[in-house]
Amino acid sequence: MEEKEIENSAPTHDPNADYYYSPEGYIVFTEKYHLKRGYCCQSGCKHCPFGFDKKTGRFKARD
């Protein structure tokens, strides 16, 4: 099996996609995916639209 080389640049992704791969090879879910799923998993996701703060374990107040 051939391994795909990962570039060390900023991730570019389709804004309509549910996820993309980070330069390190991790799957990163988009805000669109989180909204489609409908709830917060409280994992501190990069694109979390629900305002969860993993450091405090609380949701940020909405403006």
C-alpha cells in the first residue's frame, strides 16, 4: 500500500464538506458537520459552533 505524503501547509478544504484532513493527518470536522449532527460532543473541536470551552468544561455565553 502506498502512503500519501502530507504537505506542511495550511489545510485547504471544501466548505461544503463534512470534514478535512489536517497536515498531521487527523480528521477535522467542519462547522457544517457539527450543525448537521445537532449536538456538542464536548471534545473541544476546532470548529465547534456550540461554544464549548474544553479548558473550563463550560459553554461560552452567546453574544
